[in-house]
Amino acid sequence: MGVSLAALAALARRLAATRGRNDKIRLAAELLRAVPAAEVPWAVAFLGARPFPASDPRVLDVGGALLAEVRGALGPPPAEPALAIGDVARAFEAVAAARGAGSRRLRTELLRDLLARATADERELLVKLVYGEMRMGLHEGLLPDVIAAASGAEVAQVRRALQLVSDPSEVARVALVEGPPALAAIGLRLFVPLLPMLAEPVADAEALLETHGGRTALEWKYDGARIQLHKDGEAVRIWSRRLTEVTASLPDVVALARAELVGTRCIVDGEVVALGAAGRPLPFQDLMRRFRRVHGIEASAGELPLALLLFDCLLLDDRELLDATYEERWAALERLTGGRHVARRSVASSAAEVDAFLAEALAAGHEGLVAKALDSPYTPGTRGSRWLKLKVAETLDCVILAADRGSGRRQGWLSNYHLAVAGGATGFAPVGKTFKGFTDQEFAEMTARLRALATGDDGYTVTVRPEVVVEVAYNEIQRSPQYASGFALRFARIARVRDDKSPAHASTLDELRARFQAQFAAKARRGGEGAAEPDGAP
């Protein structure tokens, strides 16, 4: 039968009640060791709150209305458990395969049959899996330790394999089924995406140069979408920063890669940017519409062509380049591209050179600079001082209207803050949420402060009197029908608490609207440079 779903449900309850990190790892590893080889990928996916392994592109396509319909049609749950993890995996596969006419009815029947066989605890677990939210305190950061404890491999081995494969399910399968030596042999694989290397923010040019020993490579930080492109002859596939495959949405980029990347086999890192007639970037939301298109893709590509701008080469023909220096990888990238379709780049050794290049990037409508240590290797999935990002962040003074209860490492705190500016029909206009910017101590202090201001609590979100003002840094203001203001702050993060300001001194909705319009001074707009915003824009 394999490992029962009841065992996974019991583990979820125990993990949710367990505070110690090592105890969580031990409990999860005990279950994973008992799982048959064929079910290891699914068990790891379920532990990570995924209905499918990370590299599996299938989706359940089950919305809240369908799930509510299924749950409303269920009778009393059976008293004794009868489901195994493998039964759930096969049911999810069948749900994902339901397409075309009558597919909604079939998905409903399949889910109803699955849930009808589940006990009360198992039903609760299955619903959480469908929604992709387990809330049991085993976040993905602990999965490498769980896999290592279950297989006997070194944690460093597991983490290295995850950098190269980026799917905990596949790494766990290799570690538990083939053994640690096979884990150590994992290398770069074409058409298996790896996690992107990330950059740490830095305050100014002086700090940047000091960190990189007085000399660094600078690249424009484009206002685009990160992509990873794999090519083997005519075969080209593309993944987003979150490792979602977007090949079908980018036929123009695929065609460009086939025609102009001269290497037979390559893996490259870069961005796609939507550019207007004068070479200025279009708003990020316009670019995202290209990524999300599933119909009319060719027409969309004609209406909104994308520029491909590459900045790293991880594989060229038969040479893996992860451990090569940045300078060696850039040289390989220039050979691959002939110097075309690469990021604008400069090497600087003075603050004046950095500031001048930053001003050039900002004037062109981009976000800032990324500085890369000349001798740095490419370390997938890591964020550190080898890559630094320098931007001029905008800030607004926002009022906290509510906060969500945290989970995982933030469990016990109110840590996802609902932000608003002054104005609107109710006095404050919501502009988004953020849990970023605070230290653990600041989370704890803000939790105590907000609890004292609570006016309501639905078990997940605590509403508060609008008294706390925070300075919020953001990258861009976007239109959003989700919030009453009509806008949302992109990449919002709290810079500091403004105890010196009352809610009466918060930024206003009129100011937000003015900043939204001002963004386009340095950006292109659909319909030509300087065109008016579309009708109906807030």
C-alpha cells in the first residue's frame, strides 16, 4: 500500500505543533525513509505543499468554486483511513489530465471520489494540498535537511544538487533511491532549469566598490522579466525566474535564439524587456501580459515585441561554466552572441564612474545597476555580496490597516501588513501588502503594538486602528483592480517605522496618482512615446 495519507496528515499535525527545527527535520525524515521509491517524489512535493513535483508542469486547475461544490456534495467521512500517498498522486494526475469539453464535470467527479474516500483529517490535508498551502511549519528551506537526514547524504551535497536541479522531489529521488554517490554526480542538465543567482542591495557606489575590492563589472538592471534559456540545436526552452516554463508565450525569443545564438548547446541567463519606439521600457504590467498569454500568442508577439538581453552563460557547448569566473563567463557569452543581445555593461573602479553609469541607466528608464565581482563564480539560488544591486528606491508613507498571521519561521507574529495611503471613500485607500523589511525583533515589537490596536480578528487577519505609519520603499506603482486605490506597490518593503508621523501625515491618494503618471516620463507607452494613458486608468 505504501505510506498512508493518514500518516502524512498525522505528520502535518505534529509538525504544526513542533517548534524545534531539528525535531521537524527528524519527524519528516522518518516518514520519508518509509516511502516506497516510486512515491518519493510525491511525498516530497506534498511535504512542500505542492500537488505536483516542482519540475512537473501539470496543474490541477481547481478553483475555489469547484472545490466548494465538491465539499458540499460529500457525505460523512469514513472512520478508517484507506488512502495511500500513491492514490492521491494518481488522482491528481487524472484531475490535471481532464481537459476540453466536460472537463469541469470530470474534475469535480474525480475530486469528489477522492475526498469521499478520505477521513476528516485526510480531507483537511487534501484541501490544503489543492490550495498549495499546508501551514505546517515545514517550509522549503528545511527540505534539504530532511532529504539529507532521510538518505544519509551530506546537507551540502543536497543543497548543491538542488542548485543544479531546483526540484526537491528529483533530488530526494536520487538521494534515497540511487544513493549519495549519484547525488554527488549531478551536474548541469539541459532543459532542467536551475535556480537563478541573486543580488544583494547596496547603499551607494562607495560601499559597492569597497565590497568588490575597488573594481567591479556594472550592468544595467533592466525593468524586465528574468528568464533562463536552454538551447540544444533547434530545441529551445525558456523558464521564468520562478522556474515556470514560458516557452510557448515567447515564440519571438525562441526564434531569435535559434537564429542568433551560435553555440550548439547553451544555458544562458538574462531578461526580456518590452521596449517602446525610442528604446525605453514599457511598463512592467505590459510585459507580464505577454507572459500570461495562452491564446493569440503570435498576434501578441507582433503587438508587443520583446528585446532579449543576456548577462550570463552557464553552459556553452560541452563546457560547464558555473565555477568559471564572471570574466570567463562574459567572454563565453560574447562568443555565443557575437556581442549582440547582451546587457549594457561597463567596468568601473571609481564612484564617479559608477554614478555616471547609474544615471545613464535611470535616464533610459531602467531600475539601476547590478555590480558583479570579476572573479565570482555563478552560485545558483544564492544571494550574496558577489552580486550587488544599486537602485534609487522611491518611498511612500503608508498606514497599516491590518496584518495577517505569519507561518513557518514567522509563526506567532503578525507579519504581512496591509498598507494604505490617505484618501478614498473610507479615509484610507489600500495599496498592497508586505512582510519584508523587518528583523525578527521588529516583527515581535510590531506584533505587540498591532494587537493593542486590534478592532477585529477573523482567525487569520487582524484589523487594527489606522495609527501606525511606516515608510515603504517600492520599485514601481502598478494599476490594480484588487485594491480600492486602483494601484499596487510592486516589491514593497518597509524601510522604517515613522513614529514621528501621524496618519494625517501619510502620503495621499492624489500623490500616488501623480507618481504613477510621473513614472512614464522615463518609460515608453503603448501607442507611442508620450501617448496618454488608456481610458479608464485611475
